Amino acid sequence: MRIDIITVLPELLESPLSHSIMKRAQNKGLLEVHLHHLRQWAVNEYGQIDDYQYGGGAGMVMMCEPLANAIEHLQKDRKYDEIIYLTPDGERLDQKIANQLSLKENLLFICGHYKGIDERIREHYVTKEISIGDYVLSGGELAAAVLVDTVGRLIPGVLNDETSALFDSFQDELLAPPVYTRPADFRGWKVPDILLSGDLKKVEEWRYEQALKRTEERRPDLLK
Ligand code: ADE
């Protein structure tokens, strides 16, 4: 998969994408992420990419021209399966959307700032709008990093243990069960006996029950 990201703050994306599983995905050649600084397409020598909003009011709006030129420049080299604008008024990101996106070849992300981007870019280029939650970030970069990570780890071959994403929370509409590691007794706090029993079938049943219980208690909405 290849992900291109248009941003005014590439620095905010560099670190999250160059460690751990995202680093491994890129080293294995399964994921390519390219950051494009929007100021390359600024409308003047001062690097202008935003302007006051029509109708008045506080806050700048990211202009059409730099964004349209950036998108069209990138479209010359490939056809994007989705052009995604990260925005708090987008569709709320969940594991289902992540699964769907993990099957795509080429994605283009646009990170907004200030009051957002000119509506005409959303109308004419953007094919999908995604929010990572009901709160407002200072810009789309952190949301883009979350989206790359969520989608990137689902690309086949990225996770070492191919099955491990299958047991993630949300993957089957259930939260994940509790997990334990050594020692079996820490200050008298014991690991459930069943996990030490060696009976894999019983362990699996226990995990399923725990996942169900946890989901009923914490996220009953997922069971509907
Ligand atoms: N940009 C600002 N806030 C955001 C959010 N919650 N999700 C996606 N992009 C954003």
C-alpha cells in the first residue's frame, strides 16, 4: 500500500511513522508513506496557503489553489482509491473502516488546519472524510498518524503473528479479553488458574466469556 499525505506540518508525522510496527511495515516493503509539504504549492513567495474566510469571522481557511495543485500533481503519477480529508465532521473511524481501507492500494490523505479547507476541495476532490473522534485537534496530522497506524497494521504480513489482529478489540465486535504474563503470582495477585491449565479449549472459552463480559459492561452498544 502507498499512502501520500499532504500537510503543512510533516514533522508531526515523521516520528509516529518511523518506529515500531509502522517502521517494520515500511522496511518490509508492505507500506510506503510519502509526506508532501503543502507550501511547495503556495500561492506566493511568502508561502501563503490560507486566507480569511468569506462572510467574516475568526480563523483562516486553507485555500483552493495550493490544495488543488498538490492533489493534481500527485494524481499525475497514480490513481487514488480514496482521497481522504481528516476532519472532526467526517465519518467516525472504526475497525470496519480500517479493515476496508487496508485492502486499498493507493490512498491520499489531506490534513487540514485553522478553520479547515475550502469547501470546494471537499466537493471536487475528496472521496471520504474521516474523524478519529468527537473532539477537535489543532490539525489533521495526528489524526492522519492514527489512521496510517490503524490501517497499516492490518495490511497482510505487517504483524508478525498473522493471527494477532484477529483477536484485537473490535475485530469481532467484542472488546479484547484481559491478558497476563509472568509471574503467575505478583504480591499475591494471581493469574486466573485456567490460563495456567494448559487446556487450550478451556482457555479459548474463558477468553470468549471474558470478552463478552467486558463488552457488556463497558460497551453494550457494540453488542446490538
Ligand atoms: N482534525 C481536527 N480534529 C480532528 C478529528 N477529531 N479527527 C480528524 N481530523 C481532525
